[in-house]
Amino acid sequence: MRVHDWFEYHARSRPDIPFLVQDGVTLTYRDADLRANKWANAMIDAGLKVGDRIAYLSTNDIDMGVMFMACAKAGVAPVMLNYRLAPREWLWILQDADVSMVFVRGEDYLDQIGGIRPDLSGVGIFISVGGQPRDGWQSLDAFIGSASTDTPRPALTKDDMLYLIYTSGTTGHPKGIMISHQNVIAHVEQSMCASIAGRSPGQRALVATPLYHAAGVLRIMTAAINGGTVVLMEHFDPDVFLKTISEEKINTVNMVPSIVQTLLEQPQIAKMDFSHLEVIYYGAAPIAEPVLRRALATFQCPLIQGYGLSESCGGIAYLNEVDHLKALQGRPELLKSTGRAVVLAELRIVDPDGNEVPPGTVGEIVIRGPNVMKGYWRNPEKTAETIVNGWLHSGDAAYIDAEGYVFLQDRIKDMIVSGGTNIYPNEIESALLEHEDIRDVAVIGVPDDKWGEAALAVCVTRSGKPLGTDDLIAFCRERLGGYKIPRQYEFVAELPRNASGKILKRVLREPYWKGQARAIA
């Protein structure tokens, strides 16, 4: 089975169920299927073949959801561009992915892609999604207008690439993660076993997570497989989020603990109707017991924590509703855990030589199962380094207790998770080193009450004098997506290094994390 096989089944058997809803617009499975067929056939008519790539740049919108199904039907892998990146970061991804078409929604994004268009010689077609057509661009409606509504039947299997998602790497360049149909179907099966909520057709999920993020795209895929309804928000806004849960009769939502806390602080929350909520999924950080108790009392539904990687196609361990109940009934230490491994996959803790370690011993999390990615796009060396004898090496350090609960300890790869978003220090360090007065720099994650972690840049200047924070932020803004830019800077004479010259980031982090329950999210 492929993802679109499920989607097409629901379009035939339950055509009037809403597939996508946004700002008062509803697209049923029937209508979404017909539009996806036209879109897929238009791409095929334009010469795209199974395995080719297209790119899509937009904030969350209904057409983006349809695009996922169109690409699945055509066997084309979409690359979802992070709209928070800088144009030169998009350029690197577009060139690396060797995309044939670029779809863009939004006047600002059209202008920015236009600025790098001379360097995109490999892109044959540029398509404007919505808005007014402009020179050198086709409108989406014109592109798909005369295409057939018949279901395309290219030769593709469950092992073909469904999408190509880019995640930044510690080497300074993003890596393309190849996710197959089988990976996603396995993820949906695994997450079903972790949830107390039913997966009946028409179940309504609210998605404010950007669709370039693994959590966002997987919500679309899960709905397509289960016959569910996705209610999209273009951006997260706490007031609109709460109103949407109530007015749209939402059954499931995804959040991070900082968002849960933000919602609980909204004055209007006491007047909202959350009676349709069945479960709240959260991740990226543990939840404090007082926040959990308030959330349970307010939303009147279970909470489930998940831990996963883009490379594992989402969650690989869950702290379910039973675990949360245990925590509130005398085992609060469980709230520091990220739960137990999913079914249909294996999770181990290993030493640097790949040997499994005893319970309670810290090592690296490795995973094996049908949810593990096909590999990194055009990067066999990194793939071989990350997937060893079928085991995906996470780069995260943890231990497992005697009951199988996973307790994260540190981040082997130095990644920072801020508000559920991955930030990689090497990218920031490379940008800051372009500054004429910065001789050396190390970026670390430090505790943040709202976001869990925030980036702190520890700098060594050539002049020996501190630099202005506002000036450094402005300098970074020209080189990095806004969410990556550190707002905190420290200035030191030298950075601590080991005998081989490697910066000792653990030494830099220790003063900030002393006394914290968990060093990573």
C-alpha cells in the first residue's frame, strides 16, 4: 500500500467527509482527490517522473495539503521549504535537491525567490499559488487547468520516496531526509498504538505546526490514511487556537509544553468548550507537574508525550495517558521520561562501539524498524555513518530503566531545541564567524522558561571588547532564518578546548544547566 491508496479509498467510500479546512473553506475528500489528480497529471504531462522533486514555499494553506496527495499520486517527492529561512538557505536546498518545479504562495516569497532565480537554472517551471500572476510565473490554476481528472497510475511502490524533508546538520549544510510511503504507514500504525484516541473517519485534528516540519506533514499523512479531517491554521495565535478548538469541535492537537502553558494563561480559556477534545499530544520538552495538572483540569482529556526524529519519521517513544496517571499518583519522576518504545520497532541504548548497555547506563539511542528513513539524499557517507547494520543512530544520549522508560540525558550532536524547533549551532557559528571582529565562537543551548532552550553565543572578539547585541542580531538576520538568531551573547578571552582542539561545549553549558531536571528536551 501507498499513502494515496488510503486517501483514494476514503474519497470513494466517504467522499463528503472534509479532508482540509481553513478559514471557513472546506475541501472534501472527493474535491481534494479530483484536484490532486489534476495536479499530479499536470506534473506528469510536464515531464516529471517517479523520483523527481518539486519545491513548495508557503505558510500553511489548503493547497499545500492537496499538493502532498498530488505528489504521492505522481510519484514526485515534494521539498517543503522552511519559510523562516533566508533566501540563500533556500537556494542551497533547491540546488541540492535538484528540483524541477517551484510552487510559491505569497507576494513576499515570490519576490525573494525572484531574487535567487538567476541561480536556479535547473528549475524549468515557476508557479504562483494564489495571488496575481506575474511575468515568468504560471498560476497554479492555469498549470493544472486542462489536466485530466483521471487517477494517474505511475509505476511506484511503498518503498518509493514520499517526500524529501531537509533538516539542518552539524556540518553547516542541511541534509535531505528521504521518507518513503512505507515509513509513513509504519509511523501511523505505531502512533495508533500509543494513543487513547480513536482513529475513526472524520476525526478532526487542529494543525498550527508549519507543514515544512515533520510533525506538520505527518498530520496531513495521518489524516489521509485514516480518513481524518485537518483544520489548518496559517500561524499559531493563542486566542485563535483556543477559539478554533472550541468552534471547530477539534478532537486532537499537537503542542509543545511552552504552548500548553501559554494557552493556560489566556484569560478567555475558562469560557471555552473543549468537550470534543480526545487527546493532546506534546513533545520537545518534559512537562512540569503543575502545568500537567492544570492542563488536565482545563482540557478534560489525556496528554501524551512523544519523542522522535525526522529520520525515524516521527515518534519512537511515547509517555501515554497511563504513564501520566502513574506520575500524578506518586511517581512524578516519570514526567522526566519520554516514555517507552513504540511497537513495530526496536529501541536500544548502546555504547560508542554499538554494544547494548545495561538498564540505567547512559548511551546513545539507536532505532531499527520500518519507520527508519531510506537515507540522506545524495549523501551515502552520512547515511552509512547514521544507519549502521540497520540501526539508526539518533545522536541523543539516554538511559532506559528496568521498566523500559527512556530518560534523555544530553544531546550528542549539540542540537538545540527551542519551542519544538531544532536549531543547529554550527550554522549559527559559521554565520557569526563572518563578522570581522569575531575570532572564535561557540553556540550552546541554555534553559529558557518559555521555549525550553534558547541559543547563547559565546564569542571571542579580535578587539577583546564586547560587541552590541542589537548589532549582532542585525548581522545574523542577513545570514540566518530569524528563529536561529541568538538573542543572548557572552564574551570571553578564550573558549575551552580539549587536546585535539575541539571546543568543550559541555563545560560551557554546565553553569547554565546546573540543577535542571533534564539537560535536553
